[in-house]
Amino acid sequence: LNKLVVYKPSSPPPSPGPAPTAKPTEQLPTLKPTSPPTTAEPTLLPTPGPTSLTSNQPSNEPTPLPTSLPSKSPTLVPTSEPTHVPSKSPSKNPTPLPTSEPTHEPSKSPSKNPTFEPTLSQASSAPTTSVVYVDGSPVASVVGKSSTITPFGCDSTNSFKAIDENTNPMTCTKTGGPLGFVLSPFHKQLSNVHGIRVYSSKHYPSLDPVTYVLEGRVNANAGSPWQLISQGDFPWIADSNPPRNPSRNFMYSTYESGDSSRTFTEAVIPDHDGAYLEYKVTVTTRKSSESLLKFAEIELPGDVLAKVTTYEAEDQTVAGGVIGSLYGVSYVNMGGAYTYVEFPNVDGGSGGDCVLSVNYSNGGSGDRPLEVSVNGNVVGTFAGLPTNSAADWNNEVLETTCAPGINSIRITNISGSGQNLNKLVVYN
């Protein structure tokens, strides 16, 4: 919307009347004179009916018969002076439809289409980056065997065996205070757990854990507060001697269930919105032992959440392009060939697979491809298909690999005419 112009006439225009008809709305005159011809002395005044003579002299002859139609049609709106031809609309009122070029009256639409070239504007002083987490694929345990396990309240030289996806037992000797361990997932991403699952060791059912407290925290720094997720009894608390698992056997669990060929107990956690980076499991009681804890494996089935980070193009390093704004969307006009936008601080998380999604517009008629490089290595190309206009935005996706920590991603225009680049979205 560019502007609003209000015109105030000196006096309100008359409302248009109904459209004229082919015949006047009044009753048509009859074909006979309204009165017999007069034989009186003529007067100097004209007779009421029209005459066929143009002389100003009076006539003793009766006037001829009137025509069946009046000689003039009524106008749509009365004017100060009679017109010979009626106008189709008021002569000074605005036209009902906008003209092709601006007139004295406002038009209903812009007279010119917006250009594909952006209007220059200054980039924001603070980079605009947003981070959200979305549900990922459910996994058998959000804590994989490459994760870190740290016991507390007990001594253990083989605590890693609790998360090695094998039935080799983990043993912990109580030293005082609460007994348990902290689990730090290797992926270093938020996760949402839906249960806690424990497999029995080969011997000593008296050392099985039977009650627990599960907590989580969103910050891995020491001293960060823990939040309660769930607490209660494992179902095998009622079984004094559950079946045992032989040592050195691999397990094949899923999100839905533990390995059906092994013995395990699972406490289901009701659905919740909590997402955490680390977990703390406190074993409050064992079957009968007060000094030892022993079991084969622990799993936390749940979702590892996908991290979604959005980086606005206009806040990045721009070479050769210009920053513009169209209908409230700020972007970078990529200009000519080899213009690029560098995203120098892309978070690759723990590294590995990542998905890049670019949001752009291409108001031209042909493709305008963009080359993508990660940490200096070309990894692919966005096709840059036409989007009908510069105000229509499209997304293209490229799957690649990101390094752990900070990555530098460059998007380069490799066509003669560049696109409008709005933002880069990274999923990892």
C-alpha cells in the first residue's frame, strides 16, 4: 500500500439516476391533438405543442400532429443547461473503474508493477537467528554407547558397561549418600524420554534396582538444576527372582520394546513436553542389598529432537549483493555472477548429517542456480527455479554433512542474474 488520497468536492455530486430507456418514462402523447384547432385570433405566444414552422409570426393554421417520440431524450442527471445528447455518467464524477494511468482521481490498484530490483535498506545491527527443536525419529535409547556415564554415591570401574548394548554387567559399590549415575548423550542434543528400561545381570537378583528417580536438565554445566521427570517402582519389584541374562550377548531393542529374547523391566513415563540434554538416575532401593548395585544395561527410549536453526541472509557477510526489502521481507539481492552470502557461524551440533534449506525468490523466467559450499568444500547446488515473481518465495533442500561445532556455509550465485535470498534453515 503506497498512499491514500481523499478528494472532497465543493458540493456533493448528485446520485446517478437509473439508466435512460429507449423511450421516456412518461406516458407517450396521443396521435391526436389534445384540443380542436382554434379559430380564435392568434396570439403572439407559441402554442403548447411543437410547430413545423420556424417563423416567429403567428399562424391561423392548427399545429400539426405531434410526433410519436420526443425530439430529445432525457439526460441521466439534470445539468445546468440542457444537452442535446445524454451523457452516460456524471460529467465531473470519478469513473467507476480505475484508468490505466493515474488520473486526478485515485485508482484502485497501482499504475505500475513493482520492479524485481530491491529497494536498498540497511541491515539489522543484531543478527536474527532462531532455534527450535522438532520431534525426530524414536530410538531405543536416547543414550547410545558412545555417551558418557558418571556414577555417584558408589565406586565403579566398569560403569560404561551399563550403556554398551551388551549384557555384560555393570557393578557399583555404595560409598555413601544417594546411589546412581549421570548420563550425558553423545549427540549433545535435546531429547524427550518415554520410559526407563533395565536388563538383569547374570547373577545376584538381590542387587537388582527396584525403585528409581529420573531427572533431567537442559544445561550440561555443573551446578545446573535438575528437574524431576518420573519416579516409582520397576515392575519386577514383585518378582523375587526374575530370569537372568547370560553375559556377553548383544541386545536388539527398539523404541516400542526391549529385546524380547532378554529379561528386562520397564517403567513407562507418561507423555510430557520436557526435553533435556542430560539425565540423572538415582536408584533408591535394590532387591535386598544395601551396599551393591548390579545390572546388565539401562535404556531410555524416546526421541532425539532435531535442532532447527534459522539464519537471516541480510545479517550475514554479503559480497557483491545488496540488501533489499519487499512487502516486509528483508533479503539479499544476489546481483551478478559470483555474488555470495557467507553464513560464518552455523552450528553443526555434534557433527554428522545436516539438512540445508534455502528460502528464495526468482522473478525471472529461467533457473538461477546457487552453489553451496561447507567449510570451503562445494557440496551441491540449489536449482533456483522461477517463482513467478519477486514476491513469491520457494524452499529448496540439500542434504550434506556438517562438522562438529561451528561451520561456515557459503551460497554463491553462478548465473548471470541473481535471486533474492531470504534465509538459510539448518536441520541437525
